[in-house]
Amino acid sequence: MTSHATAASFTLVEGSPQAAENPPHDARWRLAIASAMRGFRPGATEVGLDFELEPGRVRIDLDNMVRLALDGLRDAGVVARGLVGVERIVATKRPRTVPGLGISLAWNAMPGDDDPFDGDADLVAASITVPSEESPAGKLAWRDAISAAWSRPPVTKAVGVDISVTRTTSLAAMLKPVIDGLEPYLGKEPLGRGTLRPRDDQVVWLRISRIPGLPVGLRVRAGDVPQPGTGRTVPSVPSLPEMDPDFTWSTSDLEAVDRWRAWHRTFAPETPIF
């Protein structure tokens, strides 16, 4: 493999991602992610996070789960502080009977300016600057830009959100202020703190990419949910062990089967599996 080739891997972390909004369980979940990912090659340019939630706990904000998972990856040494070198993050959430987190990493994967909505997004909005948590005025200005681009009632459906930026700061740090400004599109939570309270639990597919050639500082597209594998590097299908002649399975064999099933749930949801 040359230094310019793209390599990717997929790992399943068992546990409940809803701990991201449930202190003190969030610390244990962060540790579980770090423990599962220690020893993985650092320097990934693309990170995929696929959260599988208990059916009754799907109203958890995807960006909150993303930030905690990235903290776990940083603890493991997989990504650097400030996510230096990470050019794209793709995240999904869905209900599953058994909760967990699928983590895909890709090295030397440089994001292109593809459109996950195939030109059919509900919302397309842009700004010269990217809002930040440190600037309430900047966040309100971004909210006003969304309001100008979206004059209809807020959506009442699951959606995907695609964020493209040019800034070189941490992609994770930009997530919350950008999504907060989508309040006119997502609707406003009636309860809670803060001036901006979008119903961002409706976001079930989320991508943020650094696109150096973007003509604006920030562009957001939102619309019907893309397929989970859209707009990302898909790892190679994990291999299954050969069956023992006596039809017995070891613990490691069963773990390999679980990873195989998890991979298919994320990247090939329409493909029949055993």
C-alpha cells in the first residue's frame, strides 16, 4: 500500500451511547470507547460514528454523542487534541435492541465536495464566517441566515445535515453552534435553557467536512436522511473465520460474527445476512 492509499477499519464498541447525556455514566462510556480503541493506528483523516440506541432513548442529540465519542478516541490516542488532521466526521443514530457504537476510521481519505442529497436538499444556507460558542451575536446572525433561507414551518421528520467548512479549527468544536442556528428549520424546544434551543434530536445523519476550496466559510445542506454509508469511506468487509470441521465455535469466532453483523447493519442495511 502506498502512502496515498486509503485504508479503513471498523470496530464495534458494546454499551449504551445514551450515557452521553447521563452523567456520571458518560465517564464510564468514554472509558469504554477509549479501552476498545487503544492500539489503533493514529492519524485517521475520516471518523465514522454509528450509534445504536435503545428504542426508548432515541431522542438523544447526535452531536452530544459525537463529542463524547471523540473524547474517548482522543483518550485512546487515535485522534489528536483539537482533532488535528481529521478532515471529515460522519455520524448516524438508529434504534437497536442491543445498543452499541460502530466506529470506522479511514486514513489518507480526503473529502470531496459531494452532495449526499443529490441536489434535492430541503435547505441550503451559507455564511462567510462560522459561528462559535464564544460569540452569541455570531450564533444569532447564523440563525437569522437560516431563517432567511427557510421560510416554511419547521420540519417534523428525521433529517440529515451536511456541514462544510474551511476553518482549520476542530470540526467537533464547530458542531454545536452550527446546529443551534438551524432552529428555524428544526423547530424550537419549548423547554430548556439558552436562547437557541433547536429540536436537534431530529438529526439522525450528520456530516461535517473541511473543504478548502469552498467559496464560503460555511455551507449547510439538510433534508431527507441519506443512507448510512453515503458520503464516507466504507471499510472492507471484515472476514469471518473458517468453520471448524467439528462445527464448534470459539469466543473469538463469535466476536468476529458479531462484528460482521454490525458492519452489515451500518454499511449494507439492505443486504441479507445469516
